[in-house]
Amino acid sequence: MKKSKPKTRKTAKKATAKAPSRSNKRPAKKTAAKATKAKRVSGLDAAARVLEESDQPMTAREIVEAAEAKGYWKSPGGKTPHATVYSAIIREIVAKGSESRFCKTERGKFTRNK
């Protein structure tokens, strides 16, 4: 006896929406407008500036407080900006070694690398 194939239903192809062409996009903004906006200083750059002006080693918390008091940098609203700055300083020391802008003097204290 012959086996018959099970009957299958042919499905109709669904109509798909065609993706918009790239020519429909808005033109790119001009770069000259971005050049006029002042670039925001990073916490790491502010820390380097604070330590350059200081003659003694400072903790990350002291660095952040000094940077905010002098107006170099303000935390964008995080709960632990000192932890962020501490981590960034450690990453730079590890990545750049003797070329780093920072030097760890003792546990939790940093100074400017000379």
C-alpha cells in the first residue's frame, strides 16, 4: 500500500511594509553649530586640575568637593561621584603606568604625577 503525503495548506505571503528609503531621512545637522557649544570638563580632568593646584595628597571625596567648590566640575546627579572619580583615577594609573597624570601615595590618597 502506498503512503500518501499529508495535505498541507499553502499559506499566502503576508504583505510587509516596505522600509523607508534612506533618502526620506532628515539632512544631518551642521557641525558648525556643535563647535560653538562649550565642551563639558570630565571628572577626571577636573581631578587632575585640583591635584595640580594642591600641594598635598587628597582622597577622592576631597578632590570632588574641591572641584565642585572651585567650579571645575559638578556631578551630573549621581549618588557617589567620589567613587566614580576614584575608579577613573585607578583605571588611568593602570592603563598608562608612569605616563599617568596621577600617583597613588597611600591607601585612598592621590597626588599629581611629576
